[in-house]
Amino acid sequence: MNYYDSNFNKFLESTLAVDMTPLYYEFTKYLPDNASILDIGCGSGRDLKYFRTCGHRALGLEPNSKLSDYARSYSECNVVENSIEQFDTHNKFDGIWACASLLHLETDALKNSLVKIASLMHLESVFYCSFKHGEFNGERDGRFFNDQTAETFSKIIPEKLTIKKSWITKDLRPDRDDEWLNMMLVGRRPSINY
């Protein structure tokens, strides 16, 4: 979290103006009208604001206090200053959005967070997440990164989730050339044995 305190303005400048329309479309096409959405690691509130303007009920989770305050003001949505690991609710969400946020968790914490996310979904829910594409695991530019491939990620998802779709995109920021792994997950329906 210290990274975001020290690089607050730089982070906002590099993320607020990014055109996320193609990713929003891939996610929202699976949602009902007036969907309940949980945005994990909502950062500036950029995505929350988009979801709200589309008529959805969006709730943000952001562990950094400066970012959570900014996101609350910018998006005009409720933002809880908390991490997914510590978040406590009995609610289920139609959609869960974790754009470039879970990639900062070490593997054990990531596994536990995926179990938690599965518990916040009902059978029609969708879950979008993205990671830098690759197998690097460690510190990069002052932050921890846990890069993933579709193969490595499929080995750590809980039984209750299944990957509906995965695809690679180039970084949407004009000054970056990273590749990103994007994934849409759904709840795994229980098999019926006769």
C-alpha cells in the first residue's frame, strides 16, 4: 500500500484515461440489468463510475485509504476500505470485477481470495480478472507481481469456479507493451449422478 501513497498522482495519471470499453463489453454482456457488481481493488474508481453510469449497482473494495477516498468521490459509489481477504458480507454479486488487482497477491493469498470470491457468487454470476501474462513472481518497480498464464491459473482456481473464456490483450496504456491475461470465470455447476 505504501507504493500507492508514494505514487498516488502517477497512478491516477496512468490509469484514469485508459479506454477500457472492450473489456467492459466482455464483462457486462453477461450481466442482467441493474446488476450488483463488486469491484475488487477499485483503485481510482474509474470502472465503478462506468458501471454506475450503465445502471448497475457497483460496490468498490480498495485497501489503500487515499485511493478509496478518491474512488468514492470520483465514482459516486460506495467504496469499502478493505481487501478481498478481509471483506465480510453475506451478499452475492451478479458480477465480480478484479482488473489488475489480484496480481499483487502471493499465490497462497490468491488461492484463498479465489475461494472467497467463489463464495460471493451465485450460479449465474460472472467473474472477470486480469494478470500480467507470464510466470514471473516477485517485486517489479516497487510492487509485488504474480504473473499468470491460463495454464498456471487453472491449477490454482477452486473447484467451485471454471474458466469460461481466456484471452490475451496488449496493455491499453499507450506507453506500455505488456501482455495481459484476461479471464472470465463462472461458477461450476454441481454434477448430478443418477
